[in-house]
Amino acid sequence: MPARIPGRHSSGTFWPARVSVVRSRFAILAHDILAPVGCMKPQKFSQQFSTVFDLAVRLSEAAESDALLVMLDGPTDWEQLKSRAGAEKILIAASAAEVLEGAKEAGLKTVLLEMHDAPVFEQLTQALLESVADEVLAPSANVVAIYSGFEPDSIDSISFIRLDEHLGRLTARDLRQIETSVPLDTLKAVVDLAVEIGREGREGKPVGTMFVVGDTRRVVAHSHPAGFDAVKGHSRNERDVHDPRVRESIKEVAQLDGAFIITPEGIVEKACQIVNAPHENVTLSKGLGSRHWAAAAISKGTSAIAIVVSQSTGTVRIFKNGEVILRVEPFRRAMKWKDFEYEPPPPPVE
């Protein structure tokens, strides 16, 4: 398979978190959904939007959920939104900053996704991940979400989501507890990317890979190419993990053998590298493979942080000083939809 080069966007198959969906008009449809993001139009309080939103508020109240997540394709009347929600906590998510204008001023929490071309359920999953990472939601929170699940620009779907069943228990606070010279924004960007790879795989297949962040000169000294280095010869901007296009390219290259070596600034220094550091005084749990041993060894022999995505489970492990210090369990199963099952009413008694 030819390697994709950073800076060249490429789409793949997404594996969104499973959610239980109730569609307005009394149906649960049976198919995977890749809803496009429509042009930005104001989200007016139409009869359908009002009905779905009011139903979601009632569900949130009845279930004692921690928040009501509203995913919008266009701005709306924020004051009316707050008024109709009563005492329920509201989060507003959107893929464009223009959609969120005025929401913060109205006292609403916002999540900017910048995922214009992603399927709607991938956006929903990312909104929840971002909210947990930013400590807006607890990893164990229950959330009621409404969004355009079936038709663009039409709020038509409600989901009740238990986050502890779907998301890895990782927050920015967890990452801050790692004593390292790697800046938090770089560490978070790489860990988030690893979690995405563990959850999504690529083109329907699981993917395992490794990232080594920080102490770049010493890490490179313990590495050699596994084959073609996909980042060689590309500019610094084309190798920055903070750029969404580069992140998508990394997901493609992650299918190849070898590790990514990343500087503290978030620049991919080398890709497809075999990391070979001394394994003395390194111990690991049974069942962990060669990537995990290499991660433990390089984090023991240098001051780098190593992050491994398990190909078999999607689990992300973060290594420091030869030990696993954090583990994230991404939810990685395809969305499955079934026709609504019901029992027909008994025949009338004659």
C-alpha cells in the first residue's frame, strides 16, 4: 500500500460510538449514517425543532442526565434555548465558529469541532470526547443529545448516552499529572490522535502503532527506518500534529510498520521507525507485544513519553520511565442499526 504523505487530506471509514437513537416521527431507522454537513443556515425554532428539543429536555429531566448536548448546523435563538431547557445544563457543539456566535455570551458551554466533512456520529463522539478532555463533563456522565441524524439542517434525532460505556477515562487533568518537559498541548494532541486511531481503525480494520514524544535527539539515536519514511522531505507545517490534515495523514501512515518520533513542539521528526532501546530492568504485564516492550524501553532509556495503540483491542497505553502510567480504553465498535422490534397487538376477541 503506498504511503500517504502529510499535508494531503484523505478520508477513511469512521467507527463512531454506539448510541441508542430515538427518531422523531416515531421510528428507529436501520442503516449506518454518513450525513453530510450542510450549508450554514439559522436553526429556527420550527415545530419539529421545538418538539424534539422539548422531548429531549423531558428525557434529560426524567433520566437525571448531567447535560443536554445540542449539535447544530446553524446559529439559533440562544435565549429561547435556555428558557425552554429550564434547569438542564446545555452544551452546544458545532463544526463552525460562526454557528456558536453569541452562545458563550448567553452563558452556554460550547464545543468547536472543526470536522466539516466527518459523519454526524463521528462529530457526536468527538464532541463528547472534547467535553470530557476539557472537564466540562465527567467520564461517567449521562448525556442526552439532539442532532441532525437523518437529514441535514433538520434536528430529528435524540440519543441517551452513558459515557462510561463509550469513552476512555482520560482528561486534561490526567495528562497534567505526567511530569514531563513535553508541553501539555502537544501531549494532548498526540494522545487524542492515538485514541482516535484505537477507536476508528482505518478502512474498517484495526490499527496498531506507536508515538514517541520528546527527547527527540536521543530517541532518534535509538531508531532506524523500517522502510519508507513518509515525512522525509516535507516542510515543518506539513508535519505538525496540531493540523487536522496532518492528523488524517498520520492515520493513513499508521497502517505501516514502525513508530512516529515527535518533537516537543508537535512536529513529526520521523515516521516508520524501528525503536530499539535496551530492555534491561524493564518488566511488563503478560500479553503485551513488541510495540509495548519498545515503548517501555525507550521511555526508560530516555526522558521521552511513549504512546502505544494496541492493534488487537484499541487500548492506548502511555509509558514513562519504563512503566505504564495511563491507560485509555477507546470504544471501538461499528454502529449497528436494526429495525424497531415490536410485538403486534393480539387479534380482537370475537
